[in-house]
Amino acid sequence: MVVPCYNYGHFLPDCVQGVLRQDGVDVDVLIVDDCSPDGSAAVARQLAEADPRVRVIEHSVNAGHIATYNEGLAAVDGDYVVLLSADDLVTPGSFQRATALLEAHPEVGMVHGFTRTFTDQPPPARTEVKSWTLWPGAEWIARVCRSGGNPVATPEVMLRNDTMRKLGGYDKRAPHAGDFLMWLRAAALGGIGRLNGVDQAYYRVHGKNMHTQQFAGADTDLRGRYQAFEIFFDEDAGGVPDAGALRTAAALAVAREALAIACSLYEAGPSSDDKALAARLVALAEEIYPPAASSRLRQRYGRLAQREAEGKGPLVPRRVSAFNKRVRHHVAWRRWRRSGVESTVKLP
């Protein structure tokens, strides 16, 4: 178990204790503190002194998150490995459930489940597995390419250590989507498993991470995701059937999402910052998938922008658009929670 930490010392005890309390498995924890100025290293040392299963690596100079991840992953030698940020948590029984699938299916190199979000106190976790879903790696890659989304959050992932060794860690060329690139590469090496109907981890939402606003950084996120697809298809997709078609499908899906978000920003009544973000998203869509320039979503965006410029507002009242958007989001969320693969944004 690798716990990278930067300025999250006040979260470390809960994070580490949640790992040490995992039943049915032997665990050890490696905390890698990336020269935190908040005293995180001292907290880590206290945890190591209290339990011999905890080790600490302290950086004297800040190395950044990718280097920190990779140093930790290279230093662990168990059969399975989990990377857990110091501000996140695993649920009771998470490791036993994941290892049960991996031990039953040696063809699977990576297993994930469902991650719940929280701010202060995590909600009660579902701990009874309803079923397993197993995908051959190529099938999982195809599903992800057609959706364009990353259906896997980092906290709930468990990898075989020999798979991680073959992957070689996180790619520094993809600082904003390194985990996504990792999942694609893992699927190129073996099957992907999913635990259904159970909560495997908690992701903490707070003011210091990048998910505090619904669309903040959307252009960076989407460009990073597209970049991960491009690196994967350039270097790792030699054995993937129909790789060329899937590469095009991935670019189309990311472009659609960029245009859909741009339209949503105008439907909600855009601020000047929203308008600037929408323009960047449209430019990104047309850059990565040029036919997007003549798509119905692009035309819709043009109409919305024109009406806003004329002071007319959207054709559909904003309260109706907001309601419809909530319904679509809920349906898509339930589908993702059930299937583990996000929906493609459809052209209207």
C-alpha cells in the first residue's frame, strides 16, 4: 500500500488506520512524504513508530506527484498494490473483496469498484458484493474509447504488483491524466475486474483539490484525457483490435464532451469566465476532432452564444434546462454505478 502525502498530515492517521484495519489480508503501508511544510513527515513517523507495518520515505526536496507515486510503487513488494492519497480512505473489507476477485481470476490484472465522495465524515459504506464483472482487456478499452470518459477513480483500484512492474509506474508526460493512462495500459496487459454493488473507497472533496467546481479546469481535464489516449495508441495499443477506429472514437467522444460542457455553460447563464472556458472547450473539440466543427452540438453552441450576445438567453428556460440536466446526470450516474463505464455524450 502506497500513501503519497503532501500537506495532508492531518488526514494521514485516518487514512492509514483504515488500511491497517483491513480484515482477511496482510497489509503494509509505505508513506511517501513529498517535503510537506505542514509537518506531515512527523505525523508519518509517529504512525510508523506505533505500528511496524508502516514505513516512511521523506523527501528533502519536493519532487512532484508523479515522481512521488513512482518512488513509492517501485519500493513495495507485495502481491498486490494500491495507491491511496493521504486525504482519501478505503472502506472496511475493501482489500479482501478485491483480492478475492484477483485470486479467482489470474487473467485479471486490475480490479476496481465504486468510490463515494465526502467532505467531512464519510457516509456508511455498502460492503456486500452483489456480483463481479470481468472484461477482457481489449473489450474494456473499446468501451472506454467509445465513452471517452475515465470510469475509474484512483482510490478503489488494486493492481497485481507484477502488472505494475510491467507498466513501470506513472507517465510524467501525462500529469493530469496519469491514472487514466495507467488503466488503459493495464487493460492492454490483461483483464479488468469490477466489484458491483459495493463501495470500495472514499474520495474526499475539499477546497484544496480540483473538483470543487463542476466545470473548473474542464479544458485541462479533457485535454489531459485526450493526451492519454494519444500516448496509449502511439505506444501501447499494438495488440488491440481495431485500434485505429477506437482512436478516432475516443477523439470524437472527448470532443463531444467538450462541446456538451460548452453548451451547458451557456444554458446556465455564463459569467465572463464561463464564456472564456466555453470558447477554449470549443477550440479543443475542433482541434482534436475537426469534423466537430460542423456537428449539431457545435451549431447549438453557436446559437446559444449568439442569443447570449443579443441578450436573449437560451431558447429553453434555464430552470427547465437545469432540471433536464439533473435528470440526465442522475441517469448517467446510475448507469455508471451499475456498469462501471460512463455514457457517451450523444449529439442532440
